[in-house]
Amino acid sequence: MRRASAIAHPNLAFVKYWGKANSELNIPFNGSISMNLSSAKTVTTITFDEGYDQDHITIDGETLHHQAKAGLRISQHLDRLREIAHTSTFAQVITRNNFPMGTGFASSASGFAALTLAAASALGLELSKKQLSILARRGSGSACRSIPDGFAEWFAGHDNESSYAIEIAPVGHWDIIDIAVVVSNKAKLVSSSLGHELAQNSPFWAARSQIVSGRLARVRAAIEKRDFSAFGHEIESEALELHAIAMTSSYNLEASWQSGIFYWEPSTLHLLKLVQEWRATGLEVYFTLDAGPTVHIICRQQQEIEVLQRISGFASDLNWNMVVSKPASGSRIISDTDLEAETKN
Ligand code: PMV
């Protein structure tokens, strides 16, 4: 019996991964930059045991049928690690998220990062961070950015070995925070996997491809110099451009034609406009969004109370959940004692 536990945080992209150059390998069209989020985490324990005749997977207390889509995706990922370790031993996987899935945090990013690291460790594989990032990417593209610490850049690359993420700034580099405002718990109609595929249907796709390499350089430089204004301008434009692509990616939903994907809810737009208003009156805050209705408000640590008060003042009768995160470390192995403490939290 071989066992290990790992912890990983989801990450928030400032320059987005949207569109795949290779769907099977999860190679993106463009590079991306992100920050690990301290308040959300996934803890995964994996046990390989000769006694199992199949993989047994439990997520947040719910055991997945091994033929269920999510179960198959995890087993296929374990096969990649088993192949490297030259073993066919099945495993038990127990995963816990401290945040509900589908509420604005990329559980697939933290999930596949924690799974990759825990499985590699249990199988006795000594893999570099680069190798772990490559493997995590195969499970879910953005998971490769949850392997390194703090702020990460994912190089798009052109094949399996050249597409991975590295740390570009450590956890303590910058005092920016993310206030995630979860405005809706509804499951989204179009998955990000389908969104990636549809992106090229947008007439604005070509324009985005031209913009994104310059933006990567500017966001990287703004992080390095801690230039909050330059950073904010880039990330807010980036988020709207991703959604402009999504909103103009036409598709067929069962029998009906749809002009584009709206990941927003009415409250999403409301908040975006509020952030712009606050900025016009001197409070320097910016927003970004992933493929969902959650608004991520980015500000400096010293503005946290002010921003939280403004959101609460506005949303006192609405059921919005707010989660504040600092930059967090990357994926790491934890001991049984730490595991016990984590499970109690
Ligand atoms: O890793 P995926 O397939 O869930 O795609 C993530 C897509 C975005 O969150 C919208 C952008 C990003 O870079 O994380």
C-alpha cells in the first residue's frame, strides 16, 4: 500500500487561457498568467493498493461511479502516472474542497494539481515542478498553473513537453487581493471545455490572437514592478475581451441555434458597473471574470475593508457570498498530521 496527501489552491487568471491549439493534450492557443488563491483549497489523499480491482473516487463525501464522466477523467489521469511508474495498481482517491464546486473557483485546477502531486508522490516518482505542471495540464489545462507558487505564467508551447507553468513572482511579492463575489450558484449552461472549442467561432478571435502576446508581456512587467494601475487596465480589458469572444461564439444547444455564450447573470453586470463607478470616484479597484458569473474584484490589501463595506452596503438584501484571497503557495505534499488539521478546518 502506497499513500500520499497533497494540497493545492485554485488559481485566478489575469491573462486568460481561452481556446485550445490541441484539445487532446490541452495545449492552449496562448500563454496565460495567474495567481493562486489562498482562501480556496483542495486536499487529496491517494492510496494505491494491490487489493483494489478498480479506482475508487470520493469527492466531497460523494463516491463517483467509476463509469461516471468525472470518475473516468480522474482514472484516465491516474493512468498517465501509472504508465510512468510502470504499474497497473488501482487507487482510492479522497478529495475535499473547502469551496462548493461550480461557484466561481476552478475546482478542476486545484483538483488535478493536488491529484497529480499526491499520485506522483505515492508512486515514488521524483518529478520536477516542470514535469508535474505538464502532467497536471493533461488533467485540466489551468491545473498546470496551480503547481508553482504565487504568480504563475503558463507558456503555451507547441507540444506536450513545452507547455507548462512556472512561478514568475513569489507569494509575498505583492499585497494585492482578490475579493470573489459569488453572485449566483446556478450551474453554468456551457462548460469551459465547450467554450474553448467554440472560441474560434467568434469573428473577434483573430483580433484577440493579435492582442494577447503584447498583453502577456505587459501584465508580466506590471506584476514585476508592482504597477497596480498598469496591471488593472490590462486585466480588466482582458476579462471583457474573453467575454466578448464568448458572447459572439455561436453554437447549437440541442436543437436550437444560439448566438453566443453568456456566462454573466444580471448581478454580474451590476457589479462590473459598480467597480467602474467606484474607480471614477477615486477607489482604485479592478475586476476580472472567469467563465462564470462570479466577479473577482482585485484591490490592494489596505482597501479590503472599504471594498467589502461597499459591496455589503449595496448587496445587503442580496444573497452574495464574498471570499477574500491573497496570493497562495503552489501544490504541496502534506503529512498525516497536517491532513488531520486540514480535514478539521
Ligand atoms: O482549465 P479550464 O478548461 O477550466 O479553462 C479555464 C478557463 C478560464 O478560467 C476562463 C481562464 C483561465 O485561464 O483560467
